[in-house]
Amino acid sequence: NSLLVVASRDDEESTLWPDDRAGVFYSARRKAVHSTQTFVVREQGTVSFRRLTGVDADRHEQLSAFEPGTDLVDLLDDQDVDVGELLTQWISLLRQPGRATLDFVPHNLVVDDEGRVHQIDVEFSHILLSPDQVIRRGLLLLAIRGAETTSPQRWPGIETVGDLARSFGELVGLSEEWIEHAVQEEAPIQASIHIGPPDGLTRGEWIDEIAASLRTALTRPLTDLPLGRRLPDIHEAMARAEDRQRAQLEIVEAECDSLRTRVGTAEEQVRFQRAQLEIVEAECESLRARVATAQEQVRLQRAHIGVVEAECDSLRARVETAEDQVRLQRAHVEAVEAERDSCEARLATLTTSTAYRAIQTYRRVVERSLPPGTRRRAAYGRLTSKPR
């Protein structure tokens, strides 16, 4: 802003412009065909804008009334403002016939006390675009301008200007691809309005440079912008972080105390388990000794079993030999018994024969006639014993 003082050496009152003129302002860095001279006119208690665009024969005039309200861009930093509702109103007006002009974009809107949006700074009403292109252009420029006038805390979860543009697009139902489309459309528009191209660049190169500059702007983190790292915000963030760290520290300390208790219990259990392990190891050593003794006894028993088995084999052989002898004795006994039976049969036959009876009778006669021990018996014996 500038202050202009008008004075003269005469007694007459100095005047800068007519009484109905409240001010005048001009556009900057525009080509002549798009340059504007705007007069602020006060008539009968009202304020209006008389805007002259262009030069010479191409100059045309536009009249527009003053719209009281707050710039939409200035409202972006208010957490209570429904940005999606304001953008929806804008798009509804934009889609009316003949309203999709180049400059009917959100940064040229004010919001009245009742929350309604109104267009201001009407400079390019003679340049019509498609409503979709104006929507893309408006959201792109709103993100770039809004990111510079709001703090990052206003947009939780959003890190860059491009993220902010995407969030605006989501509010009105645009897909993510619209941003690059908007960049490619905006670069030629700016090249056609502003003075240029710079020395050493063709128009095509300048347009590419503008597009690259827009893409770079979209990649900038919100924290790197003018309101990104304010000392009060940093202090508040650090205080919140410190509170979070203290709370986290208390939780960690409580967890440490709990872990120490658990460690102490675990160490006690380890000591108990080690004592139990020593007992078990001692029992294992005892069992190993008993197993070794048992194995030695098994070895001895196996050796004894070998001896016993050898003796058993010997006895089996002796038994077999005895059994063979028994069989032979049985056969012999059977033969003797058979001979006995034969002799008994023959004796029975002999004792029943006449000759035997005669011999028995003769014997009895001899016994009576020649008693044993007499000389007659001895002589009889000598007589009967002589060989024939």
C-alpha cells in the first residue's frame, strides 16, 4: 500500500480526483491487452467498481457492485468453516449459463454474514472456459494461495501443497489425476496474461517453465511456507510433544517396573529350576551308576547263561545217551522177559510131563533112601557125577 500526498503553493484546495472517486488501482505485470485500471466509485451511499481492461480500440469497460464479506481465502484458516460447503456453492454458481469465466475462481470470492459466496474482482468476464476447467483452475490456485495464508496445523494429515489440492478436489468429487491436467491448462493461461516470455526463452519453453514452477509449488511442504514454522506453533508443538513424551515415559517406567518385577520372579524361578536341575542331575548320575551296575550284572548273567546253556547242551546230550541206553535196556529186558516167559512155558510143560513126575518121584525116593550126609548119599553122588 502507498500514501500519496497532493499539495500546491496556491491557496486553492488541491484535489487528486473527482469527489465521487474513492480510489484507483492497476494490475501489474500483465500484457497490455489484459491490463486493468479500476476506479472505486462512491455514489449515493453505494460503492462500485468501474474497470477498464485493455488499451486503445480493444479497451472495454465493466461495472460491478461492491460485495461486502470476507475473502474465502482468509476463511480457510478458521477450523469452523465448512470449506466443502463453500466450494459446492461456488460450483453451483459456476455451472449457471455464462458464469464459467476465467476469473470466477475461489480466491475471487467473498462470503457474507449468512455464509453465501459472491464473486468479486470481475476482470475476465469476456473469457469463457468450460466449467470443469474453471473448477480445476480454481482449486489449483486456491491450494497454492491458501497454503501460504494458513498454518500447517489447520490441515492435519496434509504435508504438501499438492496434498492440500488433492483434499480440495476430494471435497468436490475430483479424482487425483485432475491436478496434472490443471497444471497443463494453467501454464498457457498465465503465459497469455503475463508479460513475457523472458529473454532467451521461446513461448513453448516459457510455458514449460511455468508448468515446472507450478509442479514445484505443489511439492513444497506446508512447514516450509511463511506460516509453516512460527515460534508459537513450534513452542506449542514442542510442549505437546513434551507432554506426550512425559506420558509415554510414565507408561514406559510403569512397564519397566512391571518388567523388573517379572524379571525378579523369573530369576527366582530360574534359581528354583537350577536347584531342581541339580537334584535331577544327581538323580541322573545315580541312575547312570545303577544302569552301569545293572549292565555289568546283565553282562555277568549273560556269561552265566552261556555257561548254563553249555551245561544244558551237555546234559541234553547225556540225556539223549541215557535215553538211548534206556531204550537198549528196555529192549534187553523185553528179550529177557520173553526168554523168561519161554522158560516158564517150557518149565510148565516139563513139570506136567510124565518124565518130570517120574524124576520127582525118583528124587523123593532117593531123598528118603539116601538122606543127605550119609555115606550112601555121598557114594550116590560120586556115582551120579562121573562123566559118561
